Amino acid sequence: MTGTAIVTHAIERRFGAKTAVDGVDLAVQDGEVYGFLGPNGAGKSTLTRMLCTLLAPTRGGATVAGHDVVHDPTAVRLRIGVALQEAALDDKQTGVEMLRLQGRFYGLTARETRRRVAELRELIDIGDALDDRVATYSGGMKRRLDLALALVHNPRVLFLDEPTTGLDPLSRAAVWTEVRRLNDELGMTVFLTTQYLEEADALADRVGIINRGAIVAEGTPDELKRSIGTDVLVVDVGDEVERARSTLAGLTDAGVGGVEIDGSSLMVSVDDGARAVSPIALALDRDGVAVRELALRRPTLDDVFFRVTGQRIQGEEGEVA
């Protein structure tokens, strides 16, 4: 029977005078992959740490896997797996040794641990490298081992904190495959914090965007993209963006739903891009605004992110998208 894996009730966390998480209400269903996005400093890591019982709320509360994170943290920890961005691996041990040790921490018998190691060897696709010392692993192999360590006790909820940051495209694709398999085959709930919008788009059933400590947008990737409009026109007008925005903001007859400034360009949300190109170009020309470039494309999660936060999220290889 489907239930709720994660619930927060007006959860808040303050550090002195600063409010990092400001009364967030959140519900993640069993078996759901929930993508969690936000600019640096928006509160996503703080909220994740509270859900993992690593940080206590200042006010409000949360339940994870049916247990209160404040009043019953041990029960929560026994039912969650956590793979943080910085993997805490011992280079001197082999992968198998680390998995066996993790099994002992969670009270598994030697027989249960052997069975889980065999299952995870297949699941994370490291193969014989599990018998090698961690010091010999590539970055992608270390990420997959860290994922396996989070899965030893077969958790109900898996927290992944930017699991593919810094990985090459092949390693990133391998991690994506493992996450999909965990969700599809085991029905595991996954709470995925990521800086890669294409990752959230590809993996998440729903996406939540946090900004300044509050959830500012939530929905399926398609729902969020449709909220922007059917199409997006990118109009480069140089240093005349303010005047151009004033011109285009009134073109409701052309299906203009919103106009956002992004550097020297305007991001114009429209219902029908092909139909809107001509009236937009004519209106700008009439007002003496020179168009340097105009491009038509479909909305992306980056457009949603920009509209609700005013920022571009970090993109590939640490660059700003």
C-alpha cells in the first residue's frame, strides 16, 4: 500500500539571526523519486540534513519512513540510506571490507552481509574491483561504492546529495542507471539533491525548488515547464533590455505570458512561438530596439528555475548555465 515516505510540517532552521529553512511543508510519497533543487545557500542542504537526523529543526518537525526525526532519530537512521556529496571512504580498505563493516554497523549477520554484498556487487556494476583497495578506484567507482554502502541494510528511503557532481559523462550515466533500477525494481523512495537540471528532468517524478528557505515551485518536470508557456523566445537586444521588456510586456494579443531579463537577452514566454515571432520583432522595431539575435525553443527546467529564483543553476562542469 502506498504511503508517505517523507513529511515536513512548517519545518524551520535558524542559525542565529539567519533563517536557513523557513516553514517548509513537504510530502514525498513511497516509491517516488523527488528532485530537490535550489541555488547555493537556498536551504536545500540544511533541509536534507534535518531529514537525515544530522541537524535538529529549530521549529516544526518531520517524519521519515514513518518516524519522527527529533523524537525517534534512531528508527529513522535504520530505515534510510544516505550518500553525501563527499564520500567518507577508507582508501586502505577494499570495497568488500567496507561493505561488510557497514553490515555489522546495521546489525546484519555474517550470512546476511555475504548475501547483500553479492547482491550489491551486481547492482552497482563494479564487479571484481570490489576486492581491490578503494585507493585504486576512479571517481565514478567511489560514487558507486558509496551508493552501495547506503544500500547495505535495504533502506526504505535513499537520500542522494548531488551524487554525480564532478563525474565524467559515462560515470554520471552509470549512476543514473543505478538510481532508476533502485526505484523501478525495488520501489525505493529517492530524495535527490542535484545541481544538474537534466538529472532532475531525467530521474525525478516530481521536482521541488527551494529559494531563501522556502519552496517556491513544485510539480512534475512537465508541469513546471508548462507553467512557463508552450515556447520560449530568446531575444538578444544588447543594452536595451529594459526598454525592450516594456515594449513586449503589453503584447498579450501575441500570446506573451511573461518577459524575464537574462543579461543582454529577454526570455519571452509565449503560447505559440511561430505565431509570436513576427509581432514581437515588429513591436521592437517600431520602438527602435535593435534585435541582435532571436531564437525559438521549448521551455526547460532552467527557465523555471530562473523565473522563480532569478538565478541560473550551476551547469555542466561547474559552469553557470
